[in-house]
Amino acid sequence: MDAILKSLEKSGGRKILPKSKRPSQAEAEDAVRTLLKWMGEDIEREGLLDTPARVAKAYGELFAGYDEDPQDVLGRTFEEVGGYDDMVLVKDISFHSHCEHHMVPIIGKAHVAYLPDGKVLGLSKIARTVEIFARRLQTQENMTAQIAHAIDEVLQPRGVAVMIEAEHMCMAMRGIRKQGSTTTTTCFTGEFRNQPNEQVNFMTLLRFRKD
Ligand SMILES: [Zn+2]
């Protein structure tokens, strides 16, 4: 158990509070009641009676990524490539995350590629890695880098490329209310970082879209 906590604590370069140090479910529900009252709600009205429990449960799902370690998902066993050494690209991985500044949704797509060095990942593992980092409070920049570095560390390919395109609801719903604008971030490691032609290949493959 200690080993699990230890690796989780540094998962994605961030400290994660061990479960034993977290508030109880009842305390989380009380915190929701406090926010409702602060907003001006009557927490005794029927429609809101179960809301604190529902919100705590929803948060448990939306932020389940704190209790999962991408290193476990990516695993330590890989498939042999059988001579394949060209780019592997998984594109249009949909995700929902929440910005760490406002705890408001970030909705987007991740595109992840790597250049194998003798071994490849099961394709579903890449989508699961995106999911784990999405289910934490995020900045888009950090999430992009965390996905790239997690794959880089575990698989040790010749290079990893990650592009994320996302809409930030904190921009669409509050503040400057810019609707429909997307933010693009990229992170390149290894040959994707050092060899511009590999970046061009990645961008070119991304452009072959059906939409
Ligand atoms: Zn925000």
C-alpha cells in the first residue's frame, strides 16, 4: 500500500494527498452545503436535499484520476513491433477535464503519437492515460506535458508527440465570455523534438481528418 501511495504522490509530477489524510464524505457534503448557502440557496428545500451527496459522488467520478497511476495503466509489458518502426498515432481522443483555476470544465481532444523503439503499447492504454490526467484539476499545458512524459518514461520510445485542442468553459461562461474559441497545446520529446521533419509528419497525419 505504501508503495502505491508513494508512486501516486509523484504521479504526473504532482503531489497527491493520501486517502488517509483526506476529509470524509460527510465533510465534503457539508462543504457543498456551505457553497449552496453562500450562493443564496435554501438548502432545506426538497430539490436540494440530496444534492450535497450527489455532488460529492459526481466529484468522486470526475476526479477519479487522483487514485489512478498512469504508470500502472501503461504497464511494464509491451507488444513486440515485428519490425514496425514508423509513427503510431492515436487521434481524436475525447476528454473532459476541469481547470485548476476555476474548477470549470475543459472539453477537448487529445492526439498522441510515438515513434516505437522495438516495442509498442496496446492502443487503449493511450486513451486510458489521457483519461487519468483529464480526471484531475488541470491546466491544458500541464496535461499535455504529463501525457507525453508518462508515455516517454514507461515505453522509452524514440519520441512522443502530444497535441491537445480544447475549449475552456471558464472562458465561454464567465469573464470574457469568448465562446467557441479553442486552445491548442503541444509537447514533443525525443526525435519529435529534435527533428523538425518528424513534427511535420505528425501535423500532416493530423490533418487527414474526416470532419
Ligand atoms: Zn479556468
